[in-house]
Amino acid sequence: MPRIKEPHAQDPRKLESGKWQARLTYYDPDTGKRHETAQSFATEREAKKWGREQEIKYREDPNLKPPSNETFGEYMTHWLNDVSKRQVQDDMGGLPAPSPKGG
């Protein structure tokens, strides 16, 4: 599993058109590959603000956190055997959950 680097905003750069371009570098959580997103603004201040906001967004996005080593099948087995039974017991006032085989 690749180590995921933190997203970061670069300083805005002035384009030939006179606009300011904000850029954010972020990394794919599955492959660790570097990606960049950019947007143009009329002012440097707007560009910096967008960069900071995007950096926060990418840091807070749960999809960008390192994934679990647990397979989907393992997750579902755990959920069916433990989590769903507890929920049924809670709904039934603490009575044991019915057996999945009808017994």
C-alpha cells in the first residue's frame, strides 16, 4: 500500500491573461499517484482563498484516508455476524436475534 502524502496548495501564479491561477496537488488514495487541480481567479487573494479551501476539503475527505486492509467480504461477515445482530437485539429489547437459518 503506498504512503499517501498530504494535499497542498501552491502559491498562485499570474497568467498572461492577467488572471491568477490557484493550484492544488493531491494524491490518489488507492495508487498514491499525484494529481493536480487548478482554477483561475481575477485576484491573487481569491486564488489563495480557493487553494486553502481546497486543501482543507481534500484533507477532510474520508476517501483520501488510507484504506483498510479488510476486504469487502471480511467487512460484510463482521457486519452480518456482529453489528446487525446487536441492532436487532436492541430493537427487540435485548432478546437474542433470530438465527439466520430460521432455527
